[in-house]
Amino acid sequence: MIAELTAESAIIKNVEDAVDLLGNASYQEAIGIVVQERHLYPEFFDLSTRMAGEILQKFSNYRMKLAIVGDFSKYASKSLKDFMLESNKTGHIIFVASNEEALKKMTDRGK
């Protein structure tokens, strides 16, 4: 099962929030979670805060797939773009443009 976060606003403001989400999804026997860009505080996309790295490391450690859906073209940071590209290569944590793309890739049908 793939869990999908449907809140209207940001609810992942720190690593603890991400761990809570991870735990709840794991309890529901999900193998992955789809979140929208709006669910993450803007600091997530500023790599100097290290929030993205810490959160994504938790998902990797617990072997929970994560898809972040959004329009990432607005981010000018080359290091962020490289980070997203590298994440997408592994397929465990992906940055995609649509829920459909997220579900396809998370269930291996899109590879």
C-alpha cells in the first residue's frame, strides 16, 4: 500500500514530524508515502538547513519509499537540483511532477 498525505498545508516542519509520519504509515503497513511539496516547510528545500538530508535519511533507514510531488522548477539552487536528480536515480526517494508519476515509480511500473 502507498499512503498519500492529503493535508492542505505544511505539516512536516522538522525531522520529528517526518518520523511521526513515517511511523504512522509503517503502522498502516504502507511501503511508501506520497507527499506534496506544500506539505514541507520551505526550509526543506534549502540544503544549508540540512533538513532534507536528515529527513530523507530517516526514510532510507526505515526502508520507506517517499515521493515528493510538485513543480520544482522555481528552485534556482544547482545543488538542490543535483540532490533531487541523484535521489531520483536511486528510486527510493523521488521528486516528481504528479501523483500518477509517483505511484507508477513507487510500484515499479514506471521504471
